[in-house]
Amino acid sequence: MLGILIERAYNGRWGEWTLLDLLLAPLAIALFQAFGQIINQVTDVAIDEINKSYRALPRKLIKTEEAVYLAILLASFAFWFSFRRSVM
């Protein structure tokens, strides 16, 4: 969303909102939120082994490296969706 707002401010196009903008902004926000949740899970894995042992990382269903790769992938897509209008 921030990327879309920056692009609108920079180009003076506050009134030009498309349906694609309105769909991609919440998607980018959701992807950033998912990124944050994964990073939280990775950093709190030692605590979760005690308090929330049912989660995937403490149960070793997912490797920490895989979770970090997924977080990076989600953040990459979120940035791309946020700033896609700026580069087009």
C-alpha cells in the first residue's frame, strides 16, 4: 500500500485508482503480515517448544531455513505488488 501511495504522490495521480490497485494493495498487506508472522515464529521457536509445541517449527515439520525462505519469498511478492505501478 505504501508503494502505491508513494507512486501516486510522486506522479500527482491521487485520483487514478484502478480495480487492480484496489486488489493488489490488500494482497500486499496480507503478504507482509504473513512475512511478519513467519519471522516471529522463527525467532520464538525456543519459546514455542515449551508453550506451543503443536506448531510446525517446534515439531520439526518445517525446517527453520525453509520458513525463512518462505518469508523472503512472501516479502518479495509483497514488495513487487506494492511497487508494481511505480515501474510500469
